[in-house]
Amino acid sequence: MPNRPDITAILCTYNRGPEVRRTIDSLLAQDLPRQRYEVLIIDNASSPENAAILDDCAALAPDVVRVVREPTPGLCTARNRGIEESQSPYVTFLDDDALAARSWLRMLVEAFEEDPKIAIAGGRVVLSFEGGPRPDFIDRRLTPYLSAFDHGDDPVDVPALEAPRGCNIAFRKSALDEAGRFDDRMGRTGKNLASLDEIDVALRIERNGYRLRYVPGADVRHLVRTERLHRRWFRRRIRWQGRGLCSFEVRHYGRWKVLKRLPGQVGRCLWRRGVHRWLHLGYVEESLHSLLFRRAL
């Protein structure tokens, strides 16, 4: 690329299949001029058939799209590779099962250019149930586990613990350099469904004096796959979130805080009903590993 782009859209993907074309098409349909952005696809050890699909997509727009192979599995590893390979001052992440609004990149760039203290930005995440209507049991308590995110129609600063979702989050690259990269102990690898890696990075960045901004118009549509429409998936997802929460608290607040919280978590495991019981179960499981064996995740 002869000119340095303003922003890099990083798409980390693993064996998504032909459906990934929809995501890439949404990135190529941005209203930000193409010379101002790049699309960086991180192929995280996909099969040869899926790798060929990605190469075909890149060949349709070689001035914008690049494919980089990252053989080590894990979302955080793929994200960190994307940051290293990017050629712009801002990086943003889009899941391979999400579609970006046409204004997505432009609104993110404008947010960063408005104030140098804004280091993280992201917009609304709207759920789109691809496998049929949303089951009745998936209520407002559960939609955040599918990455739903909405702070209304006005831009507003948000705290690190309410950071934008990982399928729609952008960073000032210099702030990432200062705070450090994604920690694979906090993110998804294989069957691990923990998702505290964005919050972990956001808290480190916030502690360095930067701000996080919710940006209306920088929206994505998250396509909810059929396998996520069952209680058993939510039980696994929430259990892993509990484990990730414990690991996060050990890292940022110390083992004594986890020890003080442990009796209450055990009580909630025994007495709470419904899928959120699994959050406390996961927390207790990870507490035992962390406090007894001094390891996390």
C-alpha cells in the first residue's frame, strides 16, 4: 500500500466457511474511502479449504485486503498478530460472524481524531438470529453473552468494566503499545469460552489515563448461529465466564479479594437457580485452581 491507512480492520477467523464472505463484503462496502483503511484477515490455522476462501476474497480487492497466517490457535494470539501486522495508528476488530455498518470505520476514526485521550471506541452490537426466531428463554439477562451492546443514540464515555464488545472494539495503537497486548489466559482458545480479554486490556489502558467512548453509528450486526440457541451452550458460556472473571480478579485485585468472595460464590452455587448458577460454579472452579495451585485458566 503506497499510503499509510488511517485504520486497520482486523478480522480473526477460523474455519468460518463461505459465510465469511458476507463479513468481508461489509468491510469493502464502507463509506470511508478505501485508501484510508486496510482489511487484515488473520487466518488462525484454518483448513486448506477455508484458507482458499480467504485467499479468493483477498484477490478481489488486493489494494485493501491482506491475509496473514497465524498457526498458533487462540483468539488473543490472532489479535496480537493483527496488531503487529497493521500499518495504521488505529486498529479495530470485527468477528467473522458479524456485519459492519457502512459508517463503521468512518465513525471510529472520527472518534479517535476528536480527542487524543480516547484510546478505545466501539458502537452498538445488534443481534440477528440466523437460525430462526429467538427462543423465549433468551432474555435481556442472557443477550450480553451473545455480545449485545447498546448505550443509546448519543456518544458517551464508558468505564473499562463496561467496555465495547470484542466483536466491535477499536483501539488507539499507541495506547496498546503502552498498556500491553491481549493476554491469551483471558480469551478464547479451543473449547475455552472465557471472554475477559477485552476488559483486561481496557482496564490497563484506563489506568494509564485514557478514556473509552461509545460511538453511535459505528454499529455491527452480530449473526447468532443455531448452536448458540440452546440452554446447554449458555451453561458452557456462562461457566467459562465465571472462570474468566475469577482469573481477571486475581490479576487485577489480588488473590485475597477472590478468597474473600469465595464463600458467597459457593453459597450462590448451592442456592441460585437458572443458568446464572453456572457463573458462580465457574468462579469457584477457577478459585480452587488459582488459590490452591496458584494458576489461572
